Amino acid sequence: MKLRNSLTFQLGTIIAGILVVMLGITSFATYITAYNKLYDAAGIEAYGCANITTGLIRPEDMERALSGEQAAKESIGKDLNWTTGHKDIFQTQYILTLDGTLLALDDHLAEKGFAPGDTFYMDQEAIQLLLEKKHPTYSEPYTYGGMERLSGYAPIFKDHDTSKEIIAISVIDFDATIVKERTWDVVQSGILISIFPMLIASIITGFLIRRKVKPITLLIHQAKQIANGNLAVEEMKVKRNDEVGDLASTLDRMTVNLQNMIMTMRTTSITLATNADETANTLNDMSNTIQGVAHNIYEVTATVTDGLHHAENATDVLTSLAEDLQTIKVKADTSVETSRGTMKIAAQGEQLAKDINNDMTLIRNGSDMVSNTVSNLVTSATRVQAITTSIAGIAEQTNLLALNASIEAARAGEHGKGFAVVAEEVRKLAEQSNQEVLKVDQLIQEIMGHIQQVTSSTQDNTKYIEKGTKTVRLTAQSLGNISAAVSHTVEEIIEISHALTLEAEKSDHVVQMIQQLTQSIQEIKETLNAITAAAQQTTASIDEVAYSSNETNQMAHTLEQHVKSFKLKEC
């Protein structure tokens, strides 16, 4: 623990703070008391001197000064210089009228820029008291004329007769800062002397507090060890009869009780966890076994149910089969007659297919001739296209020759004009021939496109004719096979008709046996359903007990983990 967080430091700081505050309050009170006393003494001194020095002023000079005579004011001012000249503690002396106007003043006040007739500050409360009591008084400290002043006021009576009215006020100013300085000089040594006993008292107090608090520190350390799970702490041997001793003995008893409780909880948690594990394992085995039995029963039930359904379906199927067998027998007899008619139709179809095959051969030969003709037409069109290309080249060459002839005719001037006209006509004919050749070439291209389409169609027709010929040939073969197969089928249908009669009788007997089997399976199914319901209820009960056992097991393990966090004494 840091020193500033310790109880010793905090209590010592509080007590030292209290001592400092007490010293401050005492010093402040001493200062205020001394200041007030010195203030009163300075005020009394000031108004005492002001009162005494009023005797220096002649009554006739005062009357003339009040009437406004300047010489009288100056004469009184010279008399006032005597006071400030003989007492350095007084700064200025002056005479004020009752309304606060300077009547006369000494040289010190004149040096500050004041003159007779100026208004000067007066403490109205002090002046009011002076006028009422007709007794000297002094003002509160104030700042005026660049100086902090304490003024002593003394009344000046008419003709110096106290029974007459007050006609003016004699004022002596005392430097108020001197009062503060003298006060501090008086209390300074006392304050400094008081600091040393305070420091000694603080040190002694801190030592005593540390001595008293040390057992508490040890108890706190032991309590922290217990809080961290260490119950193997040594017993505190604090031989005191105060609260600290009670706390130590109480902490020791609590430690012993916690040790016993944790040991009991540890043993209990281990036993409980073991029993819970065994119970949970047993219940799980029982649950698994019952679930396996229930699953097997469920599978058997499902199998029986399926068997029941199959048996019922088999009954229906066999019943329907018996009916179908009878129907089939009737239809088989009918099929014999139908098949004989089919044989005749198949023979006729076979003959027609052979005739169609011959016709398809003739069509294929005609298609081959068309294909050869189209091929020859393509060859001719290619030759025509080559001829038109040659004609286009000749026309272009003729056009160039006509252009050259026009140029030469132009060079010949008048002699070549007729030749130029002929050359121009030749050029136009060449261009017209070229355009016509291009049109012929375009027509040939279109013819070639149509020929290619005809060729493609002819090739497709050839494929279709070959495919049709093949199909007709296969059809003829199939019809022949059908005719043979129908003949064989007629014989087999006759045999099947006899066999169906026997199978219908057997089917009726099987239906009766399956109906009896279905009734037995239904009874087995009901019994298995009852067993399954009982197994499910048993499994649900075991699951509830297993869930509770698992919760107990988890709580036991949790308790065991918490108990393991405590450290106990080894026995």
C-alpha cells in the first residue's frame, strides 16, 4: 500500500491540517486584535494631536480665514507646519470647513497639489459623531490623494469656547500602512514561534498514530489473505483490550469457522459429485437401454404396420387379380379372333410396302437426274460469269483509251474537236457497257444463289427418299414379322386362357389365408403400441431424473471448484 493511502498518513494529515488551521485562526485573530488596538491607538494619537494643536490657531485668524482672507489662511497653514515638522508619524494637517472644503493646509498637502478652497474627503460617520458629541474622533482607513490615510478629527469651536458652535475641523492624517506594518511586526515573531511546537506535536502525533494503527495494518493484511482464499494464515496475537483486540479475536474466530466450513464443503462436494456422477451414469445406461428397446419395438411396430398394410394391399390385389384373371380370359378369347384378322391385314400391308418401295426407287432415280441437271447449270453459269468479267475488263480498257483520245484531241485544238466528240461517245458507250455487264454479273450471282438452293433442296430430297426407301423396306420386313408373331401369339393366348382358369381358383384360396394373417398382425400391432407407450413414459421419467442428477453434478463440481480456491492448513 502506498504511504499516502495508509490510515497513519491520512490521520496524521488530518491532525496536522487541524493544527495548521488552528494556528492560522489563532494568528489571524492575533493579527486582527493587534491591528484594532494599533488602529485605535493611531486614531487616538491623531485626533489628540489635532485637538491640542487647535490651540495654536488664533480665533481672529480663524474668523478672517472663514471670511475668505487669503493672508489669514496662509498664516494658519504656516502654524500647521509645526505639527508635521515635529512628529514624523503625521503626514499632513489641514483645516476643513463643515462642508469638506479646505480652509488652510500645511506644506506637505500643498505639495500634493491641493490648495485652499478645494474639496477634500471626509468620513461622514466620524464627522457626524464629532458634531453630535462635540468630541474628537477618527476615521476608518481610506485612500485619497494617492495615499492610504487614517484621519484624526478635532472640532474647532468659535473663540475656542466649547460652549459655542463648531466652526471648523482640524484634521491630521496618519499613514494607514504603518498600522499594518506595525501590526505584522508585533505578531510575526509569535506566529513563527508557534510553528515549532506545531511541528513537534505533528511528529509526535504521527508516531503515536502509527503505533496504534500498526495492529490494524496487520489485521487488514490478514483479511486480504482470507479474501484471496488463503485460510492457512497464522493466528493474530494482539494483546489489547480495546476495539483492535476485539477485531483481532473476531477475525481469528472467523478464520477458524471458515476453515471448518470449507473443509466440510470440500468433503461434501467431492462425495456429492461422485454420487451424482454414478447416478448420472446409471441413469444414462438405463435410458440408453430403454431407448434401444423402444427403438427396436418401434422398428418392429413399423415393420408389423408395413406388413399389415402389405397384407391388406395383397388381399385387395389378389381379389382384383382374380377378377382381372377372369376378365383377361375373356379378352384372351376375343384376342384370338382379333389376331387372326390382324394376320390378314399384316399380309396386305406387307404387299403395299413392297409396292411403295418400288415407287421410291423410281423417285430416287428422278431426283438423281435433277441433281445432274442442276450441276450442269452451275457449270454454265460459271462460264457466263467468266465471259462477263472479260467484257467488263474490255469496257474499262475502252474507257481508258477514250479518255486518252480526248486528251490528245484537246492538245490538237480545233483539228481534234471532231475526234474528241467521237472519243466522248466511245467513253459513254464503254461506261454503259460496263454498267450492263455489272447488271448481268448481278443476275448471274442471283441465279447461282437460286441454283445453290435448288441443289441443297435436291440433296435433302435425295436423303429423304433414301430414308423413306429404307423405312418402307423395314416396314415390309416388320409386317412380315408381325404376321408370324401374331400367328404364334394366337397359339399362346389359347394356352394362357386355360392357365388363367386354374390361377383364379388358387387366388381365391390365397385371399382367404391373407385375411386371416391380416387379423393376426393387427393384434400384434396393438400389443406393440402399448409396450411402446410404456417405454416412452419410462424414458421420460428417467430423463427427468437424469436432468436433475446432471444439475446436481454441475452444482457439485462448481462447489468443488470454489472450495479448491481456498488454501487450508495442512493437518
